[in-house]
Amino acid sequence: MNENQKVPKRIAQTVLNSLKGGVVPRIGLPYIAVGRKNEIEALLHDVEIIAEGGASFRFIVGRYGSGKSFLIQTIRNYVMDRGFIVADADLSPERRLQGTRGQGLATYRELIGNLSTKTRPEGGALTLVLDRWISGVQAEAVAETGLTPGDPALTQAVDRKIYGVTAAISELVHGFEFARLLSLYYHAYLEGDDGTKGKVVRWFRGEYTLKREAKEELGVNIIITDDDWYDYLKLFAVFFRLAGYAGMMIMIDELVNLYKIPNAITRQNNYEKLLTMYNDTLQGKARYLGIIMGATPQAVEDKRRGLFSYEALRSRLAEGKFSKPGARDLLAPVIRLEPLTPEEMLVLCEKLAGMHAGLYGYERKLGTDALVQFIKMEYARVGADQNITPREVIRDFIELLDLLYQNPGMDMEELLQSDDFTYSKSEAVSDETDQNYAEFTI
């Protein structure tokens, strides 16, 4: 962000409040994006493959607060701008990939509920997409035939186009019923039958729990279950492409919740489901579909409970012998996030200081020297080189900005020397650290 670029107050408020609360904002990310250029380029290369009919699967691995969720949200915004539909969900004890009490289906429902497009970035876009598809097909038919709405011949032309889409989908696993429901939705749309439209959408959302109920209301003999929900995401990806979108990107964060499952068999079942999804994308069994999962290093590498406890995953995901910190293979399935450098954190603090001043309408007083001093103190903590995360630095910095704004008589030096910001002498900046920061530039 250019320092003079004005950030809308609504966005600035959301960004600062989210970051101070330790969560990633859903909007305004371009204003504060710093670093991660190589990781973003690698993931956007996947996007090109997906748009051409391929599929991809990536793990983004980093410690809590390292910027993994931030990177996932950044890619989410990028791909929506490129015409993709995005579905995202965080795993939890109630949402897994597989479960005995519907936890896998709960994840599916969350993903479908969070379906987002560029024009509906906040989620809930399923009905919008279905209606847009039908109106788009009608507009194409009018352009091709020159017929006017209401003409029976136009309806037949639209029927043929709709059939073309449903026929392409019906060839896939579970595609026949999926295509039948799309056709049912189309005819309900034409007839203004909102009741039937609502029932079809309810089925697509995985909200039917009894086959008998689905049969009575919609005439289909199957429902989406804990075992086969992923198959329907593959169907949606193909349908979205036929409906005019570039593809579908699924983003699942907090994979650590699988690592935390206490029952070994349940945990292995979840890893087996993950392996199925991973193999599908790499073997070409999925089309127009990208999957990104966020995890901590322990959730991946722990050989007792992590992904590496499942040999088939360990052999596929283990880092190669040539990859090392500073020279990671970003084309591998696992992208390990390197810590942001102090220089990158300085640039981020510059952006946040400008945003804060713009939001509250004051002349920014903290210059580069003051920000360098703040960063030096943050990185001077014992073990900071290994343990400090962007989340911690950002929260401290926004708190500092808030305090300076609310106490105009205080200066940064005074606050940094207060109990909250003072470090013991053992954590003081060494001569070597001073040298490292001597050449800070923006």
C-alpha cells in the first residue's frame, strides 16, 4: 500500500480490530500484504492449471500466528478476482473429514454455506450461482436464436442447453442424481416455484438426513452422507465451470484438529479420507478443483499422531533431501512458511501506522526511526529468532498505536519503557543485533 493511499474507514476499522484480536480480516488484505511473494506466485501457478481443467492440492504449514491463515485468505481474494468460486471452512472437534457422528458432513455443510464469489464474497452464494447460471443460459439462447422470452421455441432451446450441462455432469460419480436436481431447479425457476427451488438447495447443502424424505420431496433416492460428501464437491467444481466460472477452490484451515483427535482409529480414518482427496487431485480424478489446507508443523510431521503417522501420507509429503530453510521447494505439495524478516515486519508496521492515523484522523508522528526501535525491541526477546510470530508483533504494535492515540501526552519511548513493553537486561539487544538493524530501509 502506498503510504498516501487512503484506506476506507470501514475497511481500516475491520483490519485493525481483526488483527488486534489475533484473527485474519476477510477484507482489506491488499492494504497490508507484505512478503510471501514467492508463495503467492507458486499458488497462483496452481490456479492456472485448475482453470485449464486440472486439479491441485497444497498444504500451507506454519506455526500459530506465522501468517498461514493470512496467506490462505490472500489467495482466497486473488482467486475470486480471477472468476473462481471459493469454499472455505475451519476444522474443529465437530467438523472433520470423516466421523461417526456426521463430522465430515458438517464440514461439507460449512463449505457449501461459505460458497463465495467476487460479487458475494461473504458467502452464501449457492442460490445466486444457480440463478445466474439459468439466466446466463437464457441470455445465450436469445442471442443465438433471436427469439423473444415467452416463445415456446426459446424454451426448447434453453432446455437443450441445460441438458448439455446436466448430461456432462451425469457421467460422473453420483452425477445422474446431481444433474436431475439441477434440471428440477431449472424448471422450478421457470415456473416461479420457490418451494421446489428451496428443497433442491436444501439437498445440495446436505441438509436431508433421510433418503425417504428426499425421495418423497424431490424424487431422488440418495442423500449426501459423511462417506461421499467429497464426491459432490468434485461435481460442483465441474458444474461451476460449465456455469461460467473459472473453477472451484476449497480452503480448509486448522488441520491441527485432526492431530488432536484422541482415538487412533478415528484419526487414521480422517487421514485416509485426506489421502483419497490428495490422490484424486494428483491423479486427474478431479477437474477444475483446487484444495489448500492449513496446518501446523507438528500436525504434519509428528510421526505418532500427525499426518506422518500415516505412512502413505508421509511418503508423499516428506520434504526432499535438497530443500532447506531459505531454499524451499515451493512446487512441492507442502509449502512451509519462512518467518517474515524484520525488514518485512517494519514495512508492515509502516502500513498499519498510516492506516491507524487515517482511521482516527490524526497526523502520524511515528517515523521510521521509532518503528525500527519498536521492531528491535520485539526481536530482542530471548528466542525471538525462533519463536516470534507476525501475530504477536502486530498485536503489540496496534496496542501501542491505540495507547499513543488515547494518551497524546505520552511518547513511544515512554510506553516502550513501561512494564508492558520492558524486557529484562538478559533480553536486551546485542551489539550483533544492532548491526543487523543498522541498514534498515523501507
